[in-house]
Amino acid sequence: AQSVTQPDIHITVSEGASLELRCNYSYGATPYLFWYVQSPGQGLQLLLKYFSGDTLVQGIKGFEAEFKRSQSSFNLRKPSVHWSDAAEYFCAGSGGYQKVTFGTGTKLQVIP
Amino acid sequence: DAGITQSPRHKVTETGTPVTLRCHQTENHRYMYWYRQDPGHGLRLIHYSYGVKDTDKGEVSDGYSVSRSKTEDFLLTLESATSSQTSVYFCAINGQGADGYTFGSGTRLTVV
């Protein structure tokens, strides 16, 4: 079945430290892949997307993600985390333009 | 997001009553979606629409129906609300291509 998996339910990092959130996908062909962020009580905001081309994708708020076909992964990274990055992050994928499937989310806590 | 609004934002209803949630968009997008968000499950697709009067089921469609009589409005109806339908419901829209979704702010529904 087509799916995305986020193995980490909760991650804690210190402010200023680097961040990597993991996402693995299961699709027959190259999927469309996305990362979204959700602040408490809010809707989801698109951070970045990948569907072809350069495997390193830059997004908003200083985030980037790298598509690795050999590892079926699309991990989200940020070199230096800010307290305002505390939120829940969702990886998502689609086999085509539509019907996106979401992972279960990773909650990020940032400590001073 | 300014292009998509959900109403109501919060609702408490009794078991067995019908409930209708509304999603309104001003972007003239073809595709509209209803998701529910529950802890540990991420977002799961309930129903989606690919045009006026064109709808299809998602992975958790039992107990829900939808209607789309105009491009801008997509209604989600819980025919007879149950406690298991207590959730946060998100509407999303998508234009074309791999642009990713734009989400509404969500409706928090409590069934007592």
C-alpha cells in the first residue's frame, strides 16, 4: 500500500542545535512528497515539496529536505533550530497530483 | 488561510444527531478534501471532490457524506453523530500540479 511513515513520535532538541526529522515512503514510482508544519490550534502549512529534479529541496523558514530513492526517505532538516520551530511536523506523499497520504506526525519540542 | 474558511470552528453535538460542516474557498480550485485528525493517526482522508457534484470516498468514509453543488462550497455531513467521530476536521484545497494543499483552520467537533 502507498504510505508514508514517520518513525519518531516526539523529538526534543536544544535551541540552536541541528534538526533532522525522518520520513520513509512506500510508493511504486517516484512520489510527490511534502512536509507540513502545524502549530497548536492551527491548520497545516506547507514547508516544502518534491516531485522531480534536484533531490535537495529548500523550503520556507530555513528548512530543507533531501529525497533519497535508495533509502525511500525524505528527511527534513534545519541547521539551527529556533524556539518558534516547536510544532508538529507531518510528512505526506502522493502517487499523483491528488489524494495525499499523511504520516502520523512528529512533535518537536525545543528547549532553551 | 484567506482563501479557505471552515465553519463552525467549534461544535458540540449529541450522539445520534446529524451535523454538517462547511468548507468555503475563494480560489476556484477544482479539488477539495475533508480530513480528520486524531492523535496517533495523523490526518486521514474522509471524502474528496474533483468537481461540482463529483465526489469520491477516502479511507475513513463510513458514517460521512459530502456534497458539492458549487465550486466554492464542500459540505461534510455526519448522518448520525457518534462519539468516535469526535475529532478535528480539516478541509483542504488543491489547484493543479504538485502544489500541495492549502488547509483551512479546522473544526473541532465533540460528540457527547
